[in-house]
Amino acid sequence: MASIETPEIVVIGGGIAGAAFATVMARAGNTVLMLEITPEHRDVVRGEWLAPWGVAEAKRLGLYDIYRANGGHHLKRHITYDEGVPPAEAEARTMHFEALGNEGPLTLGHPKTCGLLDDAAVAAGARFLRGVRKTHVAPGAPPVVTFVHGGVAHELKPRLVVAADGRHGKTAQQAGITIEGDPPHHWFSGMLVEGADGWPADLQSIGTAGDVNFLIFPQEAGKARLYLGAPLSQKERFMGEDAPARFAKAFALDCLPNGEAIANARPASHCFVYPNNDTWADVPYAPGIVAIGDAAGHNDPIIGQGLSISHRDVRVVTDILKASNDWSPGAFAPYAEERKERMRRLRLAARFASVRDCEFNERARTRRHAVGAKMMQDPVVTGLALTPIVGPENVPAEVFSDAALAAALA
């Protein structure tokens, strides 16, 4: 095989998790090679909402200023609109993120952010190869990475391989990392729109009406990322050539003030449909290999934690690597322990949200209104609802049990 210079670290995946990792480690003086299969980053409806606890991680990683300088957009308010609640009553319950002691979530376009971080990694000294094919890893000391680039086969034996190739990547599987998961419980569909200037730029909204769960997250310059949750029986509801137009029109709801601003906005992406569920790896490492981001398991997208999880993963793993010359499997045990509990708590918070917001019969409507009345009164309901905002470690541990969840939804 032809060869290239062997780096200390090979990162497989040039998305947000991989490029953030490459940037941090290259800035720390390590030699890093990042491999990406795609010739360019496309909009595939991945994370574009960085929770306040994820914003804190981005700052610790030295990445926040990149985001803000390139269109990162802070949201200041949240309103839960619902078919059974008059809009004025919903607005009286507005959540102001500043009151929670943070700047609010940060919204940013996913393909654009991937490119920004790729550029940051290269500027820090990492080497970046695109259009890579036939990537394969074998765990060991050292691990072995083989791939094809530009028609030339390569074999490398770095100190460490980082699996950052997302939920559909093969690196974790090749490394023998076990990914577990629960069954899908509903469908989610997402789309980007432009020209939504009539929607307040600082306001995110989540709610339920009829048989749809709607989510609105404004971005810079009149853009907004939209999501709709629907029952498992309705996979094809927002599929087909006219799906983008039908998707946008679904936001013309009586319970949603300014919904016409969303319904009349211009679709700026395809309409993607995907199942909602959780996956996880209790041990996200193998000899010479560590998995981060979705490659180590993803949280149910209904609570939008993907970007924050990735930033935490990058911060925890890079802190371990920078603190010691010991990069053996045992060095990653603290990461595995912290991530296991973090993902367990987020699974419960996501299950709470999915049962509350994405079930649509009469019993579900009655439950949703009862749960809403408990907000800021019942500590379990409040804790589960705020977990996606403040972070799972900042909510009392007793909130996160099956029994507490069942009681909150009773």
C-alpha cells in the first residue's frame, strides 16, 4: 500500500463532533488527520440548536466565538402553544432564558458550521481529506486504519482513532463497540425555511395541535428550522415532491400566533423524515479507538440535544488526552461513566417530552394539560422539562427514575 505520514490521531468524520475534536487537539499541538466521506456537507436535518449547557461547552472548547462571528443566533424566549390553551394564556407563561441564568440556546446552520469547524481544524494544523472511501479500522495498540483517497490505498497506525462518523457510520461497529437502542416511537420530519421574517427572531416555540407536534427555531436572517412530530402510522405524511409545501402549511394553526409567517415562508431544504428513538454505548471505546457524538449513540431528537452532547463528548475526551500521556483504554473509563449517566438522564427527559407532546388521542390531550399545570410547581415535571436547557447534571438525581417519570405523566 502507498503511505502517508502517520499522525498521532486519525479522526473519522469531518462533521461537527469530528471537526471540533480535530480543532481542539491540533491547537494543543497534536498531529491530526481528519477523514470525511462526503465531497461537501449537505443539509440532512442534523442538529442546529445548541442548548445553553452546550453553549457553555462550546465556550470551554474555544469554539463559541467562531459560531457567533458567523451567524450563530441566540434565542431569548420560549412559548409552548397548544390547541387547548388560549394563545394569551400560553404567552403569559413565556420562559425567558435569561431568568434561568443563561444567554439562551444558539441556533446555527449545520452544514455551514461543519465547514467552519473543518476550516478551524485545518487552520490549527490538522490535515483534512475529503472523498475518502473504504475506511476500515481495527482496534489494537496501535490501531490500524485503512482507506482509499484519490484512488490510492493507505494504511496508518496512529496512537488513537476517533470515531466521529455519526449514527450511520461503521467505525464503532468495526471497533466492536456495542450500540444499544430502544424502538422508534414516532416520526420526526424537519425542514429549513427562508423568509420567515414575520416570526419573532428571538422566540422558539414547541407545541401540539391535532395529530402533530410542531417545533420552530429561528436562525439568522429570517431563516427558521422547523420540525413536525407525527404518529408511527404516518411515515409518508410529509414525503413526496410536494412535501416541503405541505410541511410549511402545517404550521397555519389557530393556536399558533404568527403561524402564517411560517406557513408562507419559502422551503430552503428537502423535507426529511426519520424515526425518533435513543441509542447508546455504555462502553464507547476499544483499544486505540474512542467514539464521540452520534457514533457513540444519539439521544431522541425530540429534545434537540445532539449538538450539546457532541460538544460535551469532545470536551471530556480532549481533557483526558491533554491531561496525560496515557491514552490506553482505561484512560477513557471516566468518559464512559460520565456519558452513560448523562445519556440515561437525557433518555428519560426525552421520553417525558415525547409522551407529553407527541401523543395525540383524548387521553394524551388531558395528560398534556395536566402536566402543563404542574410546570414550576412539581419538582419532577419541572426538572424533566428543564433538563434539555440547563443540562442533565444540573437537575436533582431523584428526578431521573422510571418511577418519577411515571408519576410526572400520571
